Amino acid sequence: AARFVGRSCTICAIASARLVRCVNFESITRRLRNLRWRLRPSSWRLWFGTAGERAAARGLRRVRHVILARNYRCPGGEIDLIMQDRDGTTVFVEVRQRRSSSHGGAAGSVSPLKRQRIVYAARHYLMRLPTQPPCRFDVVLVEPQGLQWLKAAFDAS
């Protein structure tokens, strides 16, 4: 049975003809809100990052790039997208996403260490191939203003 009195309602659960639990509704919502904020950031970031990578892949496929691999991982690094350009160039794409342009935005988040890890993972990927194709490193920025594609954003040196 439940009794509702304005905003402060009391939920009573009755099992086997006796009162098992009587809890204030506001305390339940407070606990759920706290739990949601504890769980939300990691799952929200994962969803947000995946959506950004899908948007970047969709945008690059529109300019006739072919996806060779997604989220290629090796012990030293990870590459978000590996694509092939129309002229046969292998393109290693790093997708960076920010909700706001404060703190340098998405472009400012590609640090020298991140570049080094991408280059390491690219070398790991290229070692598996029988011939070395020409390659370049692009960065796709996903910001509130839209997608921005930086061709040849950095080199392997």
C-alpha cells in the first residue's frame, strides 16, 4: 500500500500481512541521485566517446575513406580509426572530443605523449603488413560546433 501526501510521500511495502519496510520517498530519490552521479561519468564518457568515433567514421566515409580497423590496440597504444584514402594512403585517425572549448578544446588534448603512443601503435600495425603503404596521421575534432578534420596533423618523428 502507498500513501501520497504532497511531495513527501511514504511508500509502505506489505508482505505476508505485516509491515516490512516504510521508507520516505525523498530519501530514495536522494540515494538514487547519488548513485547515478557515481555511476554516470564512466558510462556516459564511454557512450560519448563511442558516439564521437562513429560520427567521425561516418564523416570520413562520406569522403570515400574505407575503414580498415576500429580501436586498434597494442600494448603501447591505441588508434581510434585506421582508414584507407582513395589514393591508397593508410590514414591513422585520432578522434578527440570535448563538450566545451575551454582548456584548449579538443585540439589541445592531443599531447606529445598521446602522439607518441599513436605512432607506436601505427608502427605495430604496419609491421603486420607485407608492404609498407604511404601513411599519415589525421585528427578529427568533435566539438559542439561540429566535426573538424585536421589532415596530416602530425608526423611520425
